[in-house]
Amino acid sequence: MELAVLRVRGRIGVREDVERTMRMLGLHTKHALALVPKSSEIVGMIKKSEDYVTWGEASGDLLEMLKEKGKGNVYRLAPPRGGFKTLKKRWPKGDLGYRGNNINDLIKRML
């Protein structure tokens, strides 16, 4: 199973260790999406950067759509149609943190 990790906030005010962790995940810029394998180490890295990313389990049809878009495991997406709720609160009131299968809906709005 692969996890979809989406960076939704920029670099301003990010601690250096959190920024380094997001770069290790491949999340260099805002609206970058990384597909990573599910493991305890990766989940720990995601939780460390949870104030700047949203994440969940990627579905099979979404993975096929992304494979058509490009190569590799990191994709640059457009801002979501309809915008974000808020980038300061956790899911479901906002757009940060773990959102399970609902990450697929957000990514489809960004393709």
C-alpha cells in the first residue's frame, strides 16, 4: 500500500529539521505530491511534518492517473479547484494531517 503525502504550506517559518524531513520525502515545494511506501519510518517522518502536509492512502485509480501524468514518485500539482478549507486546522475542520481515503478526492481536484 502506498501513502500519498501532499505538501500544502510553503517554506516560510518552517523549522530546519522539519524542512529537511520534507525534502527527504521529496516535498520540495508547495503542492508537491509524493507517493511513498507505508512503513513505520515513513509515517514517523510524515507525523513530524504534519503541520505542513496532508496525507492518506492512495487508491488504485488515482495511482493510474498519476502514472499517466509523469514518471517517478513525486508530482507537482495545481492548487485545488474550489480551494482549501483552512491550512491552520486538522482534518476534518481544516486541510492538515491524516485524512485517510479522502486524500483521493483532494488530489483529483488538483489534477
